[in-house]
Amino acid sequence: MADTDSIDTRIPDSCPASISEILKHAWHHNLPSLKPLLNVLGRASVQEPTTGETPLHAAIRACKASDEKSPVTAKDVVEELFMSGAIWNDVDNNNETPGCVAARLKQKDLYEMCVAAGVRAELLFEILEGYEALSSADEDEEFVDIRGNGDENAEQDDDEVPELVNIQETEIVDENPDRAFTAPKPVAATIDSEDYLRSNLTYSDGKLVDAEKNGVMMAWETSIMRASVDALLPCLTSGRRILNIGFGMGIIDQMFRDTEPAKHHIIEAHPEVLAYINGPGCKFGKDWEASSPSEGAYKVYGGKWQDVVPKLLEAGEMYDAIYFDTFGEDYSQLRMFFTDYLLGLLEEDGRFGFFNGLGADRQICYDVYTKVVEMHLSDAGMDVEWLEMQVDMQGLEAEGKGEWQGVKRRYWTLDKYRMPVATFMG
């Protein structure tokens, strides 16, 4: 059987000579011969037309599986490629990014270099013009929402900030004929917040899905919600003040309710979820609100959190625990919440958490987002502790099967969940 990681398999004879030369120098870690070829814009990210191999893939794949540290020559080549604009999250025909290959081959140092490049790329695009979502698939994708649903944008040029190429140069890279490889297509279509709010929802079989069969919330997440409640309210004593943004199936709100809070506020934007809350069988309707220990202590606010939260701030509402779990919104909205609003809502000794599905269909994207979130929370004056828990993957292993039956996209693929618990610094 042919070695699927061999140079002959990854760089076949049919590969154009101009691409083959770069890939082979990267594969053999021949930096003196490779470096002059990288002076032309876009050459650090050429792709073999059939296998999708990039110089980063080649340099990492050549190390093979080993428990030893990555060879110095490989690290030097990878560093030079990133400095020359190599794209950290390009995927090959096996749907692997260079970081995925490094992880599979147990090349820890090279994997960490890919993660660092991903973090730099995210911060770089923030400096350029707002946010670009992290990719774990192909060049036609756009945003990843905070639950890990929606499309993720593809290629992102990576470089050090002082030597950043401009937007026009990035477009030249995208049009480079040496990047003719067609990456594997994602299953899901872009999820827009406004489209989602107009979409019909279905509650059935332990899941909530929209009209396109995108999973809004699913029962398998219950153990994550349980752990989140325990982390946000470690003593589980009654009399706490709680804000939850995003009701969904009501899993975490049922757990919050059982702690007998003094205040329990919920924000939900989708009209059909609001109808469900006020319908038969749901314990968070008008009767629940009427059972408040004081006027307005138990309340569901209908509307987008961007409209509701400023009113809560004006009213002077404060909370001991805040949880954030919306759908159809990209990471910029989550960041806006904890940078612009959290300070005014959370008690000094309060705790903040969110459903961490950021990039959860690929380990490297999950690791990149972990570092990006940590940096942005720090900018907001928050310390974050990541509590890692095992995810029972039984029924979650395969697309369209088990828990994913009837769901358009398997938005979770990892066996460990990284739970954020944020508190104010000092």
C-alpha cells in the first residue's frame, strides 16, 4: 500500500514545475534554495493542483510521526514560510490544515507555530478592518458563529504586523493561478443573524433546528450546561442574580431555576422560541414570571440582546452570574458584549461564561480561538480560567448519524470541551 504521506503521493509528477520546485525544497527543508523563491508574492502559499499540498503542509509532513521535538530545520522553514505570507489554515484534499498534519504527526512545536500564526492572522484582520472569521475549510466560507455553526472564511494571509501586505496584494494572492486547488466544500450554508430570526424552528428529538436543519441547540450539550452552572455558581446557594442570553431549548435556564435565584433574567430574540416559552409545557412563561420573589425578578425579555442589554444597564441591573449563548452571530458580537457591556452588568465577584463552540469542528481553530478570546477578555479587564471536560462522543462520531441525524452539519468534533469562566482581574 502506498504511503499517503509520501512525497511521491503529495507532489506527483503531474505537478507543474514551478510549484513542484517550491514544495520539494520545503519538503526537504532546504531553506537556502527555498528562500529566494519566496520573494514573489503568493509563492509561500502555492498549492499542488490535485492534492492541495502547500509548502507548509510539505515542510511539516516531511517530519513524519515522532515523539521527538521537531527538527530545527523544519522549524526554520515553517517560520520563513509564515514570514513570507503562508496561509496557516489552507486545507488539502484530506481536509487537513498544516496544523492538523502537525497534530496528527505529533509535531508539537510545529503545531504551536501554526496556532500562533492563526492568532496573529485574527488580530491582523482586526487591525485591518473589523473581524474576519477563522477558517477550518475553504476559500468561499465566511463567518463562524459562537456556537460553531455557520460557515468559516477561508484563506487568511499571515505575516508580522510591521510587514503586513495591503488589501490589494492579498487579492493578488487569491487570484494566483498557482492556487487552483479546489478545497473540500462545507456542508452548511452561511447563517445570517437576521435570516435566522426569520427562520422557522423545530423542537423535536432532543434538538432545536432551523428551517435549513442547522442545529441551534441539542440535548447532547446538557452535560456542558450542567458543568457551566456548577462553575458559574460554585456554591449553588439560593438568592443569586442570574442573566442568561439565549434561551434555545431552556436547558441551562432550567438548571439556573433549580438554584432558586433571587433574580433570573432571560433574553431571547427568536419569535418562535418566545412563543414556545409562553406555550403549554414550558415552565418559563407568564406563571413563572408571576412567581417572582419581587416584581420583575423573573422575566423573559423578548428581543435582540443588543437592544435589551443597554436598557438593563440604564436600569442599574447587576448579576452574580452571566451566561451567553446565542445563535447566528459571529465572534465580534460576543466580543462586543464582554468588552462594551459586561463591566456594567457583572458584580465585582461575579462570573461570566459562554458556550464555547468557537471553531469546534477542528482542533487548531478551537485552540486559536481560545488564545484570541483570552487576549480580548484580558483587554476587557477579565481573567479567564479554562476548565477542560471530557465530551461523551458516543453518537457524535459521524456526520448525519446518531445525534447528528436530521442535522445539516456536525458542528462539534472534539472529545474535550474547554469551558470559560471569566472573573474581573484582581
